[in-house]
Amino acid sequence: MKNAAFLQSIYKQSAARMEELDTIWPNMDGSGRYFAYARAGAASLAVGNLNTSVAPSANANDETLAASAVVGATSLSVTFGGAVTAEAYKDGYIWANDDTGEGTLYRVKGHAAGTTAVTVYLKDPVRIAMTAGATTISAIANRQSGIIIGGAPGSIVAPAAGVNIIAVTAYNYFWHQVKGPCVVLGSGTLVIGDPVYPLTTAGAVGPMANTGILDPVGTCMSVNATTEYSLINLAISGY
């Protein structure tokens, strides 16, 4: 379905970006479903899989601010902990995690590849001045950028991001379901009304005895056999 408010149908993928990443498609057809606009990572996504965001990089955690930034500045100069590919954090977030300016979060407009003194352009101007060599900086990709198929609990490296309702080619843009009735690959014995979690098989949801390990990603509405696709009332945390 295509809605006049959006350029891309929820049942289509696109090699070109048609919407802003993480834009919400909010129950536009009265089905109770919500979607977030996303981009697949380097691997294609089979239909009906639970997926995760890309893992945060150790190269962008508590890094050095290479040049001071005044209030109103629209870029930050950052020396990362290792090589950063161009636009890795575009549409994501960068923040001051320690010292002057700490606690402030900014959206990333874009940046070139590099390691030392990389200029990161901001969508929001700097609100509190930051000091070179004192302020430390962290960054993360947009939660709907570089989507990968979810893994078992012991191998999960990022939060659940949604379920793709169509097959998606690597690097293509698509609508990622985050809430409402959704058909999802099942693993183990699901029970109607019980919460479901990432479990065992990549991309699958299942029951979990120790519910303190992970947040549930939804509630079972109707059960099909393990390795088949059951109906889940999806509820991805944060949406």
C-alpha cells in the first residue's frame, strides 16, 4: 500500500532513498501496524525475519575532540579510534559523553572517510561549547541504517529493529515493521498471549524462560509449528 503522505509503498523496496531514515508510517491503513523507514546492510533480508540495528563501533566510543567547537557551530572535528568509512554515521547521532558539553546529543548530517580530525557535519547546531582535547565524543549509526538479520541471545550485538514484510535486497531501502500484527519466523513452542524474544535461530522469535535477559519484541497472537511463521503482535522497544 502506498499512502499519499509517503513516496514509497510498504510493499516495495528501493535502491534510492525515498524518505528520511527512521521516519514512522503510523497505522495509515487502520491495520494497527507501524513501520520505520530503513536501509538493509550488506546482506539481503528474507521475508518475515526479526532484524537488529548495526552494532555500535568501538572506534566511535569516548573519542577525542580534535578542535574546540563554539555555540552555533555546525560541525565537529573528531579523531576516531580507527578508520571510519564515509557516511557511516550519516542520519545517526553524535554526542559529548564527557567534560565540557557533556550530555548533549546531535544528529549527523554527514562526514568523509578518515581517522584523524574527521569533520562531522551536524543537522543541529552546537548548544554548549566543547573543548579540544578535553571533551570526548561518541557516535552511533541511525538505528534503521545497515539492518542485519537478528541472532540468538548470546550473539546479539544491537537492539531489535523490526521485521521486514517483504524480501529486501542488500543496501535497499524498505519499510521495517515495528508494531502491530506481523508474521514472524518462529522457533520453539510459542504460546498465545505470551511474550516472544529473539531465540536460537537467526531471525526467529520464541519463548524464553529467563525473561530478564532481553526485552520482549511482542506477544504471540496465533501459533504455528516451530520453523514456521506465526502471527505476532509486534512491539519493538522504542517505538
